[in-house]
Amino acid sequence: MSQVRRSLESIHRESAEQHRKALALWQRDIAAHDMAERRRVEMSPGWFPVRLTSTPGRVDVIGGTGNGWASLLTTVAGPLLTNGQAIVVADFSQQAVGRELAWLAASHRIAVNRSDLPGQLSHADLGQGFSPTELAESLAAAISTMRPSDADPRPGVTRSGSRFRTA
């Protein structure tokens, strides 16, 4: 065998050995990463769906971004809307967070009435689609949030028995 051939075979063996060692190190790093990831997942807190024991009349959510609000609104209200539930969105964000929900309604051939307030307040019929009882209950629920925390359900009386004035 020639000297050149032996030299090339030696280089080939050394390269193959370097490759084998590099492959073993790479596989070890993958196994270590997978083990660390399994530990991280096992240590992560579990998230489970919340099951309500009552049916709330409304849900108040505070904070977030316009995109987050739009996603939340579409996720929560979308199934209600497509099941025939009337939805009223009061968007004070100035970011049109109800746009995707309105698009979803329109794609299901559900009428969407949009009023830009306060500019169109004189033309808005916020009671449209509600029976008188439903409208009265909605208004009562909204106004009840204005009652002081120690207020008695009877107008003008606090739980301590003192009187207060309402405007």
C-alpha cells in the first residue's frame, strides 16, 4: 500500500472517530435538553378549565391589549352568539375590539347593529331586540353596580340603617 493511501485512510479513520464523538456529544445534549424540558413541564403549574356553579349575567375583565380584548371577546361571546344569544358590546377601548365578533356574526347571517357613541347616541336604540322585561333586568343590573357597597336593596337605606340621597 502506498504511503498516500495509508495517509488518506488514517485521515478518514480520524475524521470518522471525530464524527462519532461529535454525534455522541450531540445525542447527549439532546437527551439532557429533553430531560430538562420534562422536568420543567412537570414543575409547571397545571391550568384547568373553570366550571361555574352559577350563570353570571355579565363578566368584567380589566387590563390587556386591543388584540387580547378582541380575542377574548370573540372566544367568549362567539359561541353564545352562534347559539342565538343576543350580545351587547360596549367598547370603550377606541380600538374596535368587537370588529372580529361582528365579522363572525355577519358570517353566520346574524344581524349586527353598530352605533358609534356619543356621535350617534340620538340614533341608537340600545334596547332593540330586547323584551321589556329583558331591558328592565339589564338596566337594573347595570344600575345596581352604582349602589354603595353597604347599601340595602331598598332605595335610600344603608345596611347600618342610615339614609342616603341618590341623584
